[in-house]
Amino acid sequence: MIEAQSFQIIDGKHIADVIKSEIAAEVALRRKSGKKIPHLAAILVGHDGGSETYVAHKVKSCEQVGFKSTLIRFEEEVTEEELLGKVAALNQDPDIDGFIVQLPLPAHISEQKIIEAIDYRKDVDGFHPVNVGRSSIGLPAFVSATPAGILELLRRYNIQTSGKHCVVIGRSNIVGKPVASLMMQKSYPGDATVTVCHSRTHNLSEIIRQGDIVIAALGRPGFVKADMIKPGAVVIDVGTTRVPCSETKSGYRLKGDVAFDEVAPKCSYITPVPGGVGPMTIVSLLKNTLLAVQNK
Ligand code: GUN
């Protein structure tokens, strides 16, 4: 029999709102003292529903904290050359402090080529190899937004990480790899013993069950079940798969990688979807943009 524990839901929406107020206060101070107002630009290619929603949230969040924002749209058919031209123009534009190219891009465009064309000093997504490399050895850098958001949640909830076994499920460049790297840094949050699991991992359930902290970022809704979780574990759900839903206006809802209802009673802390990691990703982007203008 599994004994139910009392668990705490990590309220990412609330923490994100608190951080947005902190950023807004900083922007107000800058405005008062005549300093430059942070300006974030976003490039969106095509009309993928998920990307449209994410970029709309990013633009809205800029407004909420008093940033300037510019949305640059291209049709699906845009050539790699045209896109590289826009990236070069944004690199040169002194009014743009940071910019992002929303992923995924159409198959005829090399995402890596685009990422590497971004001036790393404006790469507020933290995807450029210079930022990835610097952050992996603990140097100041733009840390990619989702991993930074996860660490901020652990910090704000004062969750102990030193010496803990952190199991990361997923090895993407955007989440799995950077969050694993950050969790092993000699710092807080960090100092964890990290295992990275992926689609080729043997005995996956057994390994996940060893995790004091489990970070699920594999993009398979409801994959992590109660019998994979050690009692008292901290569970961070990064999954945001859109699944059809007749009860919402949009016709879909977001579903995490963790089967929340059965897993939550076994945890000490757990993030919900939506309202967990997602809102934190956006505030990390805002924080990076503020850092970009402060670095100038
Ligand atoms: N696609 C999914 N997540 C992200 C992100 O954090 N940044 C960008 N640019 N694209 C994404």
C-alpha cells in the first residue's frame, strides 16, 4: 500500500507574478533615471498554434513589465537567407537589447545556423553555443529560459538540492541538457548528483524511482506514473503537450509529462501543468532581457 503524503504544489504562476512585479519596479526606476527601456524582439515563422500562443504570452508579458517589444512575422515559405538577413539586422539595431527566434522552424531552415547567427550578447534565449558553453562552466551568461525558471522555482521554495539525486528525463538542447548541467554546478540550486535519462535508457522506471528530484522533460503526456516516484520526491513537470479538449474555447488544453493526480500524493513538492514551469520560462526571458540592457 502506498501511503499518501501531504504535498505542496509549486505555484509557478504566483512566483512568476512576483518576479514580474520586481522587474516592473526595476523598469520604472530605469525610466525615472532616464535609462534605456528594455526592448525585446521576437521572430515568429508560420502559424503553428503552440508557437503563436507562446509568442503572444511573451509579448503580453513585456507590456506587463513596461518593456518595449517588437513581433516580426514571416510566412512559412521564408528562405533561410531572408531569416539570416533579419537576424543580422536585429544584431545591428542599437534599440533591440535582446531577441528570440521562436522554435521550431520549418524543415527547410537550419535552426542551428539561425541560432549561431544571433549575436550572443542579444541571445536572451540562451541557445547560442557561447552562452551554452559559458553557463555550463559556471561563467556569467544568458541561461536558457526554462532551466533558469526551474532553478528559480527551487530557490524560491527553498528546496534543498545539495547531494540529492536529480533525475532528468529528456536530453533536449533547450531543457534536458542545460538543466542537468545547472543542477550539477557547484552552487545553489545545484550540487546535485545528476542522471540524465532518454529514449534509449534501460530500466528507466528504476532510475526515475531513485530520484529525490525528478525533472520530466520528454514531451510525452502523462508518462511519469506514481509507481516510478520515490515517496517524498520533488517532481518538476516541463511537459506542455497540447491535447484536444472539448471544454475549452481554444479546443485544446496543455498536458504535462507527469500523471499529476496519481503522482502528487507521493511527492513533497510538485509543479502543475499549466501554472508550474511555463510561466517561469517567460519571466526568465524577461530577466535575461533586463540583464542584456544592464550589460550594455
Ligand atoms: N520553442 C519552445 N520553447 C522555446 C523557447 O524557450 N524559445 C524559443 N525561441 N522557442 C521555443
